[in-house]
Amino acid sequence: MQVVIQPDAEAIASLVADEIERLLRQRPETVLGLATGSSPLAIYDELVRRYEAGRISFARSRAFMLDEYVGLPADHPERYRNVIEREIAGRVDFAPGAVQGPDGNAEDIPAACEQYEAAIAEAGGVDLQILGIGSDGHIAFNEPGSSLASRTRIKTLTSQTRRDNARFFDGDVDAVPHHCLTQGLATIMSARHLVLVATGAGKAEAVHHLVEGPVSAMWPATVMQHHPRATVLLDAAAASRLQLGDYYREVFANKPAWQGL
Ligand code: F6R
């Protein structure tokens, strides 16, 4: 696992956008994995800037979302499909239908989850998966106790996650759905490169477990320690509980340029 500590979200976004730009230039059919929430927003803004400057195009690429709330009306502004449209998909040149997410309003939820797994496989898998981390250590919505071998399925959100996400629902925790559909930990682990972004002191404990703790379903993100190519980008506050912070800084400062992110 590579740990990269940067001054702020903008510096992190620039490094991640460099890697996505490199991938899209190398192979315009690159398949991206998109997260929602606050963590990836600076990355999406930077990708939009590069698209508007004519540096990158998403016209031949595809993208898969990590998760979706169950039961939010199709036009609800916080339905993740709508959030992704607002934050990135609708601001660049993805082809119609090229960005997909699990269907949180499906009548047959298990069938919808299976179809979603099949769609990712049919696209050839995800090349680069953007991830945030919950303060309870979840990635996507794989809450503590999730099977490390899980695939896309329905999950119940913890009260901690519902409290954390109430800020998107005018502070009303009761408006945050109890259920979601989420890629499983094994689904996420199938992506070729995992890129997790975390900023702020509120993420420091989860980041400490992710990077330096034992692998455990109690801190689901720790499964990433088993991934051959996982990059964790942090600001100083999110990195503040890491034991080897100085070493990670030294490694990145001396990294051979040809290695990329
Ligand atoms: C959202 C997702 C979640 C968030 C996590 C952090 O698609 O998968 O795992 O990444 O809850 O949320 P923020 O970035 O809002 O702190």
C-alpha cells in the first residue's frame, strides 16, 4: 500500500487527475470507478477543468458507481445517480448510458445486484477505482462486519454513517435511508488500481486502522492491505495518527518518476 501525504485536497486531486489523464490518453476506453460523498469532489472539479481545457475526453470511457441508497425517489437530489450526474458525469462528455450505478429502486433487489456485477464484468472490470472512507472504516457502504469476500448486495447503514450523511439531507438524520445497495469488498478488490482519498481529522482513526491496523471486518477498508496496487492519499490531519508518517513522506519524495501514482 502506497501512502501519499499532501498539503490539501487540491494537491491530492491534482495527483489523482494526473493518473486518470495518463490512463485516458493511453486507453480512451478506460473504465473508472466513481465514489460519491465529499472526498472525491476536488478530483471531479479538476477532471472537469482538464476536460474543458481539451486535455482529456471521457467519450469512449465508462464508469461504475460504488453504491446507491434504496428507496429514494428517482428525482431526489441526494440519490447517488443524481449526485454523480451533478458532480461529474453531466459536466464532461461521457456517452449516454456510459455511467452506471446499482438500481436502488429495483423491484427485485438480488437480481439487480447480480446484473450490476455482470455489467462490471462485461465492461472488462474497473481500471481505477476512486474511494472515500467512512469514519467507521467503511468503503463504499461496506459497514463494519461486512464479509471481506462480499459482492454487490443490500446493506443496512450504521447509525454513525446515517449521522455523518445527514449533512446532505438538511441535517435531518431521519431523512437518510436505512438501506443501500453497495459493491462488495471483493467487487472493489477486483479493480486494478484502488485510489482512496481522505482529508480531515475526522478520518484519522479510520485511516490509522486502514493503513497500519490488522485486517479485520470490523474496519472493512483494511481489506485493501491485500490489494497489489492500493494508493491512499491523505492530508496531514487524516494522516495524524499514522505511526510511519515520516517514512511515507520520505518514500513519496524519493519515488522514481517513471512509477507514476
Ligand atoms: C460513497 C461511498 C462512501 C464514502 C464515505 C466517505 O459513494 O462509497 O464510502 O466515500 O462515506 O464519505 P465522505 O467523502 O463524504 O466523507
